[in-house]
Amino acid sequence: MSKEAMIRQILVITDGYSNIGEDPIQCASEARRQGIVVNVIGVVDKGDMGVVGRDEAMSIADAGGGMCRIVHPVDLSATAQMMTHQTMQMTLQQVVNQELQSVMGKSTEELPPADRSRVMQVVDKLEEEVGLHVVVAIDTSASMKDKIPTVREAVRDLALSLQVRLGTSQVAVIAFPGAGEQSTKLVQDFSDEVDMQGLEASLQARGGTPTGPAIRHAISLLKQLRHDTSAVEFEDGPRRDYA
Amino acid sequence: MTQGVHPRLTKGSKVLGKWTRQQWVVQGALGVGANGAVYAVRGADHQRYAMKVCEDAGAVAFEWGLLEQLSAHGFAFPKPHCIDDSAAHPSLYFYVMELVDGQPLDVVWPRLDAAGVKRILLATAYALRHLHKSSHAFCDIKPQNLLVNLHENQCVRFVDVGGVTPFGRSVRQFTPTSDVAFWGLGERRASARYDIAALALMVATLCETPPKTLSQWPLERRQAWMLRTIRGLRQKRLSTLLEDAVYGRINHADELIHRVYDLPADRRPVVAKAHRQAAATGAVASGSTALGQQKRKSQPRRPGKSTAGRADWTERLMWYALTCAMISTAGAWAEYLR
Ligand SMILES: Nc1ncnc2c1ncn2[C@@H]1O[C@H](COP(=O)(O)OP(=O)(O)O)[C@@H](O)[C@H]1O
Ligand SMILES: [Mg+2]
């Protein structure tokens, strides 16, 4: 696999279920068809997300080929990182599996455990070196008000982890709902750092939960990027969108 | 893949290896972590072992590879025994390793005196030195991953090899309160310095439980909390050691060992009584709760900028009162600090 190979992910952080716009599960399936993994974290503080929210979160992740976890705010940060890491590994394992199948006619699970261990060391190295683009889609509906400071810190923390990888990593952030009538808004375009002041200013809790449109928006950001990747690769170093 | 359910093995369950045809009898659960469950098992040789079980074949194989690699470098981690898949259970992958006899550090900690803390720090520092010689960092340093047995010569053992990372690479498994990047004090990149800082952060958070809302706080406030906790310890030498470590000023386990040897080994706890009570009630140290700690300093210090502002005049009054109190009790404190 070449260095330019990219893994693309969407991370949805929400505390309820969608109530505006298109079906988020269909949007997640669409993402998966485009080779984008969708992960979902449900954040609950007191009580629960409710059965509807929980089921929806699980279904979005299933449709998007990703993982779903329901966590308390304290665990948000660690969970975001664990999921990014594990789903990157899953994606790479799929790639490696395909190669193993074509070369040896065996999947990783069919190999003797000692050989498996060698394969995993390769996967691990690939994970560190592969390019990664993540769109974090943050639910900023009214119910998220108290959780927004935690979410903000978690996003910053995720970027800190990704920054030190050997491969390039870029994080974009969108919020749903957006301003006024908009169902989503771009908080920060792809960058290797998170602009905390920007996040603070633009993550204001209000309104409903357009999860579907948010996933749609994230897909379009990732697709757009694919068009300019070739151009970006000729510049030296990663793109920096702000000073 | 959604919320993972671990295959629950119960006491008496038998696991037959698909590749080695060895049979293991489960004796009980040792612990459940983020990646899987660990069981005490008995092998055909009647010896007891620990078995790590996971649904993810890749994760098991990866950890196994690390354990094997590290077994050539010191004895901190459990000795690897064998890796296999269950012949009967679907997607039950496992490896078998040495059963480490010991209690997690957080269980032992409340009973430790300064001498005990010194012994444990020293053992950990030596174990880290061995590990670092192989150019790997432990990374996920937390009380649950350090098993302590004070009756053994090597009284601290490491479990959970999953976080071990070659120097220079990004850290993927860590515990926020032991992570320098979480505190805004350094990079999340594997190095000897990262581990040494993680150890110091862990000790600080064992001495005082961090407030629940910590992860919502901005970096400056987190740092102020950490610094106050460290500087509030009864043992001055331990304070400066921890402070140097969390600020990344200790780059090598040899230096850490050197510094730990210098610690006093008396029979008193490293945390002063007032401090422990504050920690027990979960009080967030701010101007007033920091009192007990600040008093112990030989020089009165101005509190951090973050506590300035509205509480300013009350604080100034307290500092004044403290300075007066200190002059009269300086002799007593000098004795206490020895
Ligand atoms: N070899 C061992 N001997 C004794 N106890 C162990 C051993 N390995 C793990 N444990 C216990 O099981 C717990 C979970 O194991 P760990 O490997 O840390 O799982 P995870 O990677 O999922 O966190 C540990 O905290 C420890 O208490
Ligand atoms: Mg563990």
C-alpha cells in the first residue's frame, strides 16, 4: 500500500435520535458504498439515551460499517480514539485479508496463530503510516448544551493523538444543526490541528437533530477532498488552513 | 461491528485449542479490560496460567507478538506460553501466559507508607529501564496495569501489553489522567520520557483523586490542579521528582532510578492527613482547600493565575494569615519535613 492511500471516516457524536431531514441510516449506507466508515458515539450523562436513540445509533454504525458505543461524558475522549484506531485497523485488515485471499487463498483467521501475529504487525505499521481523513459531526441540538465543553475537549484530544502519527492526518468538524435555517455547518475544514477558539465560538446548542443531513455533509467534504488530494500532495507538508 | 459482548467463560469451562489440541480448565475471571477478558486457567501440566480471551483474532495475535518480542527484554511482562483458537467456541481467540501473582496498585496504594512507595517506584523504574532498552514504551501506565506483590523481590509486574509502542510512534492506548498530552504537558508520542511522565502523573492522581469534571476543564485549569497536587505532597523530594517528570525533564529511566533512590523511606504516608481528607471528600482544590498543602512550603507562593480574580482579597488575607502562622510554626514544619 502506498503512502498516499487514505482512510476516510466520519465520527458522529450525538445524544439522541434524528428528527430533521433524511434518514441517517440510509446516509450511512451511502457513505459505506463510497468507502467511508461511519462511527457513532452516543453521549449520556444522567439516565439513558432511550431505546430509540440507542437503536438508531447502532443502526447508523452497522450501515456505515463502523462501531457504536454509548458512553458517559468522562469516557468520550478515550472512546473516540479507541474507535478511530480500531476501525482503521478493521479497514486495513480488510485490505490485507483481500491480499491474503488472492495470494494464498486464506483469510487471516484461517492462518495459524503465529503467522497471524506477523500479519498483524504489518497491519499495525500500515495503520501508523496510512493517511487519515476524519470528519467529526457534532450534535449541537438543545439537549447537548451541558456536554459541549466535553465534546470540544474530546475533539481537541483526538487531534492531538492523530498529529503525532507518521502518516498525514486531517480532521474537519461540522455541527448539526447549523445557523438559522441551515441543517449543518462547517466549523472547521480539514486541518491537522483543532482551532479551539473556533470551536468555542461556533458550537452553540440549539434546535433539533438533523443527523442524516450531517452525514451527507461529511460525505461531500470527504469526496471534495479526494478531488484535490493529487494537488495537495505536490505541496510540501500538510495543508494548513489557518495561521 | 457494534457493542462487543465478550464470550463469558465460567469456572469449570473447558477450552480446547484448535491448533495445539491442549485443554485448559477455567478457574475464574482475573479481569475484564477494553480489549477482552483474562481468566485464570489450569493446563494439562496442572500448572496455573492466565488466559487472555478476545473475539478479535487480530488483537490477540498482535498482543501475542509483542509479548514474545518483549520476553527477551526483562521479566516485567508475563512470560508468554502459547497462542491458540478455541476448537469449540466460535470466534474465541486466546493466548496463554504466566499467571502474575499480585494486586493492582490502586488496591495496595492506600496502605502504603513512604518506604513502600519508594520500593514500588524503584521496581517500576527498573522494569521501565529494561523495557526501554528494547526501544519500546509501556504507554498505558495505570494502577490496574501494575500488579504489586511486596513479598517478591521484583515487586511490580506489568500486565496488558496492548499499549506497548515502539519509540517515536503515536501512543494509541493510554489512560487520560496518566497521559501528558491530556494535561497539555507534552506530546502523545512513545518515548522513555512519556512513560516516566505517565508514572508521575499516575502517582499524583493516586495521591489525590481528580475531580470528575476534569475532562471538561481547559488545559490551564487542569495543569494548575496537577501542579497543586504535586506540590502539596508531604515529601518535598517526591514533589520535585514528580514535577520534573511531568514537565518532561526526566528523559531516561536511569535518571529516574537515581532520583527514586534519593527519596526518604520513612513509615509515614506520602500524602499529609488534611490532604487525604480533601481527596476523600472529592473536594476540588481551589484557594481554600489548597491551604493544607501550601502551608507545607518553606516559601509562601502566590497561587496560580487561574485562581486569581474575584477571590483575590480573601486569598491575600489567607496568605497573610498563613505567613504569620508559618513564622511561628516554621520550626515545627522544618522538623516534620525532615
Ligand atoms: N498475566 C496475568 N496475571 C494475572 N492477572 C492478569 C494477567 N493479565 C491480566 N490480568 C488481570 O486482568 C486485567 C485485564 O487484563 P488486560 O490485559 O489489562 O486487559 P485489557 O487489555 O482488555 O485492559 C488486568 O487489569 C489484570 O488485573
Ligand atoms: Mg488493561
